[in-house]
Amino acid sequence: MSDSSKKRLKAQPKGMIFALDIGTRSIIGIAGTVEGEKLRVMAMEKEEHTQRSMIDGQIEDIEQVAKVARTVTSRLEAQLGFKLKRVCVAAAGRALRTQRASYKMEFPQPQRLDKEIISQLEAGAISEAEAAFTSGLDIDSRRQFYLVGHTAVQYYMDNYPISSLLDHQARQIQADVIATFLPSEVVESLYAAMHRIGLEVASLTLEPIAAINAVIPKNLRLLNLALVDIGAGTSDIAVSRDGGVVGYTMVTVAGDEITEALMKNYLLDFNAAESVKMQLGAQKSVSVTDILGIEQTITQDDMMHCIEESAATLCREIAEHICEVNGGPASAVFLAGGGSKLASIRAGIASYMNVDVNRVAIAGNNFQTYAFSDTYDLNDPEYATPLGIAISAGLNMITESFHVTLNGSRARLFRNSTMTVLDILMMNGFSYQDLLPRTGQKLTILLNGSQTVFYGTPGDPAVLLLNGREAKISDVVYTGDSIDFTPAVHGQPAQCRLKDLLAGSPDQAATVNGGVVPLDTPLKNGDAVITASGAPAPGRPSPAAETAGEPAVSAQPAATSEPDAPVSPAGGIELILNNKPVVLPGKPDGSPYYLMDMLEWSGIDLENPTGEIVLRVNGSDSTFLQDLKSGDRLEIFFAPGHAGKPK
């Protein structure tokens, strides 16, 4: 198509879905529109790579891949009469890694389990998976991995497995999850190739997710089914069970190993060996010229004998990976991709899985559930991934119109179902540790024989806004939503120097651990300090002691003390916190106290949350930044079944 013709093309219609499957051997493009509940495929094009610019599904040569993608796109534009601009793509599974992890929460008494508690449970499991995954990486590796999704494989309620926790009551719950990670270069190379030819990436998903969306409709996912997409470089695997997709994995053995076996045995170049492999699937013999110029005739029986070992390896690896991710053989297996057409693959996988060969089928029959065409036969298993990308986008499994802004920029999304605020944060580099502040580490010393505790400064809570309003991590995110997130800031550790204990009489003698030290010596945990006066320093009690029913005391940012009665220093305020009186001195800078200042006095353990944080002032739900005044009654506690909105 000439440049002048391109200029005359109309812009891509809003409802036009354009998908590119960028594979190891070829690029397939599909364009269509949604009619009812199905995608109508209007145009389809395929072009082989002229060079090995893709290795095992990952882009090696961005310029060459972009060149082939431009060819496919131009042909589609010529058919449609539209200039294509927005493209849906999928990241390859070659570098996909998964990590299993579990997380448990316990409550002092049976609690009703709402969505927020379940989100916190899953977030804890995701955090464990991230930690385990990171610890397993090569310390010298410079690869940066991103969490791109997770699946809750199993829930437990009071040690019994259960499919859903919502609205049940329990004292102990657990979630087992599979978290999925991809290296950043896989995604960045896709974006770079598309940008090079002027295409905007409208949606991005994982290839195994796209393929399973085309091959295994949602109404079949109650069954334990496995999809294997056998490409040229990798074989992607996805498993469904109990209504959802429960795991992904991939095998680094695929169609290229078969081609390479033919190359070595018959002295063929790669393209000739690839041609033999494809033709012998449809005819009994093929004539080919080897690299020495000698013509050979290869029969189907000859080829099967030649590739027997490579095919056995492929089938064994696929069967083992299915059993690994599924915890045993699947009830049935669907084979997709160009490699699925190879004779003996079905029987080989069935044999290694020890299931009837009729339980292993070639994909394609279910494509009609979500797609149709007046022009093309869509039942080819090679179309699983390109159709899956287009179907996912067109039917709102992942859609070009679904976009979310995070901190002012468009969030990177790997979307396959309903998404929450937590999903967005996790997909864009944040962790569960960014959600809750931690008070700085406390300092405990022995002062004149009495244990004295100094407390670190309170942390600053995270700020989480959804469309300008305070949000929960379990809130569902819809297209066009805007998220603003400022991570929690941990407080500073407690600090105390010897001279701070002698503020009243700086000239008095004192020892630290039996020795004389300079007055500006920083004290450490466990230090024993003896002063000439033998009196404890003024300070504040342990927040936990206050909530245990001890008398209220004057609170100062120093060490434990037990004055005879509450006093309110100038500028201070008196409060009731969780039904216990607390007296606070005025802040040195004259600023007001906020509700977040009282977190460490509440007795809750922010490092081990047991539910939704409830914040109330004078009986009304409040926020961390609520300023306080004398006489206010405060409530701060974890309440899993609380219906009010946490702040």
C-alpha cells in the first residue's frame, strides 16, 4: 500500500478490535468487531519471520519484528479500508515464572469474613510469594521482574478447605496462591516494537491467558482442564478448575526441537526442515534438497522415526508440567498452536499422563463459543492465541477501553477478570508492606533498676484515593478510574542519649553498663543506666499497658513513667481512647494531634493485621488525618465484620 493510499484511509473505528499474535515463527493479525456476545472476524493475515528475530517467543531483534508486524498490519488495513492504530498484544510465556505461597490470619473470636478481610488475606499471601520469589533470584542478576497477576488456588477455614470464604465466620483462615511474574524486558520489547511502527498498545495480557480464553469457555472451567499451546519456541500451559484458572506454566521444549531433529538427520537448513515438518502432516511423502544439493524423499514413517526421541521429550515435559501445576493429571487436555498438528503428540501426552487418549483433544471446536466469521475457518488450533487476544479484548475480558490511571500515569495492566485496587497496586510495583505504616523501633533500657521504654515516632499512613475519595484495597476498579497512592512511611526509631535522662540535673553522676561515658553517648537496647539520684526519668507508659486497664497517665515522647494522677500540660488535650483516658502534652511545634498519632496507643499490631482497621471519633467513622480536641472519644481496633468504611 502506497503512502498516499494510507493517508486516505479512515481512522480505526472505536469498536474495531485489532490483535497481533507475535510468535516465534510468524505474526498473525486479526481484526473484527463485536456482534452480540461474539467477535466477528473480518480480516486475518499471517506473515513468517524472514530471520530468527524471535527466540522462544521473546523478541530478540525489535526492528525485524516491527518490520513483519508492519507488513501484517498493512495487509489488514488494505482489506478493511481503515488505518489501524490501537493494537492488542500478549506477552510470551517463555520467561513467565510462578511462585506458590500461603498466608494465615487468626482472630480472637469467630469473625464474619467480608471482601476486605479476604483481600488482606490474599495480599499477605502475595507478599509471601514475592518474598520467596525474590529470595530465589540470582543475587547478581540485573533482571527486574514484575508481579503480573495471582490466583487463589485454595482457601482454608479453621483448617478445612473451602472454595469461598465470603460471609462465613471463622477464627482462622488461610489462602494458598500462585503469583505470576514476568521480566520487564519481555514487556518493554513488545511496546518498543509496536511503537516503532506507530501502533499504540491498547491492551496487554499473557499468551496462556489469551489462549485459554479462546479454547476453554468460562462455563467449562468448573472442570479440571488443561490447555497446552505448542508454539515454535515454547509450550504454554494453563489449567482451570472450580470455575477459574488456577495456574500457568510453560515448557521450553516446543516445535523448534522437532525441526532441529530433522535438520540434523537430513542435513537441511531450518526453513527446509520446517517445510518438511508441516507438509508431512498432510501428505505421505515430501521431496526436499539438502545443503549438499542432494534431493531426498522423506516419508511420513521416516520422519516419525527421526523425531521419535524429540517428540517423546516434548510429550513427557508437557505431561510433567501439567501434573506439577495441577497437582496431578487433568481430567482432559486441549492442544493448540501449530505444534499440536504433529502426529503422535496426542497419544504421547496421554501416555505420559496415564490417561485415555480420547481425553487429549485438538483445540478448535470451542472457538465458535466466542467468535465467528463469514470468510475464515476459525477451527485451526494455530489460531488459539490470536483469537484469544482478540476475544479477550472484544468481550471485555481485557478491553482497549479498560484503562486506569495510577499516580497520574496510565497503569500497566495484565487483566483477565474483575480487578481491585490491590490488583492495580501489585501489578505496578507496590507491595503489601507499602499499605500499613510501622512505628519506629522502640528502645528499652534499665534505668536505676526499672525497665524503661522509649518509643519511635509513628509512621505516616498510606494515602489511597480512588477518583479523589478514600478507598479500600478491595474496592473494585472500573474503566476510567483514577488511583492516587502514596505509600506508608515508617516511623523513625527511638533515640535517647545519656544527657536526655539527666535533663533535670545535667551535672549529676551517671554510669552506663557500669562505666562512665560522655553525656552525648547514644543509648542502645538493653543498656543499664544508674544515676546519682536513683530516680526514673519522666516519660510515658507503654501503649499496651494503657489498654490493659492501668490508670491514665501523662503521655510524653520519652520513657515509661507512672505519675500519681493524670495531668494536662499547657497546650495538651485529654482524650478517651478505647474507653480509657489518655492525657497528651502539647506538641513542641504547637501543631494539633491527629488520629494517626494515636495508632501506637491503641494496642493494635499493625505488623500482623487481623482485620479491617476501624477508626471512629465520637462514634463516627473517621480518617487518619482527623484532628483531635480535648474530650474526644476515640475507637481504634481491628474488626473483620465491620460494615463501615476504613480510612
